[in-house]
Amino acid sequence: MTGDPTLFDQPQFEPISTSGTTAPTGSAGVEAVRRRDEAIARVDRNADDEWKRRALSVIEWLAHQTDEFTTDEVWDGLAGLAGFPGGATHEPRALGAMMKRAAKHGLIEATDRYRNSVRPECHARPVRIWASRVR
């Protein structure tokens, strides 16, 4: 039994490239990226303009206040704003588009690290850790 894994061993995974710099291989990979980008553009187009403005301002504030954060902290910031109880938007995935926009504008950058979300509706799923580029 020596050397055999147990139920309590942490699984060892090779890190995956999520930076967007690695080109997908094969037509399925290209199609997956195209569909991802299309979905991000669609939720961005359909999100409320005022909600988007406020989401970007929360992201910018966080980028100036801390070295790293996740979308959990952005949702917390949005929840505190009048008119957006719980950070409400008709499509929560729109926050992903705002994170991408903030990264494109040089406020933040994606890391290759994740932590489990503390938001109950996320069921402790992994969420990306974003790093400030302005702090």
C-alpha cells in the first residue's frame, strides 16, 4: 500500500494555459474559441449599460485597492450599489465580459490561478484570480 494514493491525497493536475496566447489545435478548438468569443460579445451587447458602467467602476476600484481579486469581490461591490441589489443583472455571465474589457484596458490581467467561489449560487466552483496592473 505504500505509495498508493488515498482518498485524502490532493490530486495533482498539470496547469492548463488559460492566457489566450496558446492557439487551439484542430477545427474543434478553433470553433470552441469562436463560440466563446461570440457568447462574450452577446452578453456584453445585451447587458444594461448602467450595470456595465458600475461593474467596470467596481473592477477599477478593486484594482487600485488590492493586488488580486476574483469576481466574488466584484459581485460584493456591485451588491453594495443602490439600484443593483445583489449586483443584479439579467445575465450574470456579463461580468465575464466586463473582466475581459478591464483586462483589455490594462486594469487587470488574468492569472493561471483559481480559488473556490464563496457565493452560494456558485456552489464553490473555481473562479479565476485576477491581478491588478495599476497597483
